[in-house]
Amino acid sequence: MIQKEFDVDANPGLTKSCLECPAKQRHFLFTFILQVVANVLLGDSHGSKGYQYNISIQTGMWKGFGTTARVGIIIVGKDGSSGVLMLSDLPISRRLFSRASVNNFTLSVPQCLGNLTGVHVWHDNSGAHPAWYLQHIVITDLQTEDKWYFFANQWLALDKGAGVTQLSIKVRNNTMWVMTGQSL
């Protein structure tokens, strides 16, 4: 599990009913626990000869932010793309993309995708609770340790937010990234 701390003054949306605290108690740190789902191997058909990436996807922490839908992603780089990767049709017993979770996947592709430029992520709106609040995605090149950050901070849901179940996200400049309460 991961603990994150937030300064409530810097995040006014985290007050009152969200924190179940009196309105005048604004100067404290709020700690919440993220569930880290064990690493899931995606398509090991290339084995040790393949080029490997770690994909880390964080779901929002509040009640109702997780999804029962099947999630997919395409990773796009300057030298190619991953093709369609279904992240939820995996033969594992654990529920993926629950609220306050970090889901980690290891991807093996035939060759390097180059500098990553974007991701396309979606879900099929299936299950009893398909709405999903996607915080962000971090992809790490396991050969070079380079990291690319993709911030969504929005709903993928027909009945919430923009009313969409798919999203294309461009890479965020990863040379000077500092995690704050706003970027979680």
C-alpha cells in the first residue's frame, strides 16, 4: 500500500463531507491508502527478447470511482504503437481498477516504441458499475528507466463528466514533474 498526504488548504475540494471534518478544521494533513494491485504480465510472447514497459494506472480514491467495465489501452510512441491491449480480460482472480487502486502491468513488445507521445484508454461500459474516474497513467521503459506521465483526472462514464468512455491523452512533459495533491 502507498500513503499520500494532502494539504487541505491547497486542495479545497477535499473538505467538509469528503473528509468528514468540521468546516473550520482546514489545517491538517489527510492520509489515504492506495491499494497496489500485484504486477500483471501482458502478452509475454516476446519473452526476454522483447522490449518491456511497466504501465501503472491509478484510479480515483473516492467511493464509486472504480469500474466493473473491461478496460483497454493503446500506447503510442514515435517509432510505433502497442496495438490494442485489453487490461481487464486477464485470467486473474483479483478485481482491477477498484477505487483508490494502482494497477501495474508489464508489457513486452517486439521493439522499442521510441519516445512515447500518447495513450488512448477506454472501457466498454459493462458491469453493474461501469463509471470510472481515471487519475493518471505512468509508463516506464524498463530498459532505460525513462518515464512518461499521462494525466486524465476525469470520468470515463456515459452518465458523469463529459459523458465519454474513451480518452486520448498526450504525454506530459516529464523533465520537471512534481507530485502534488492536485496531480494525484
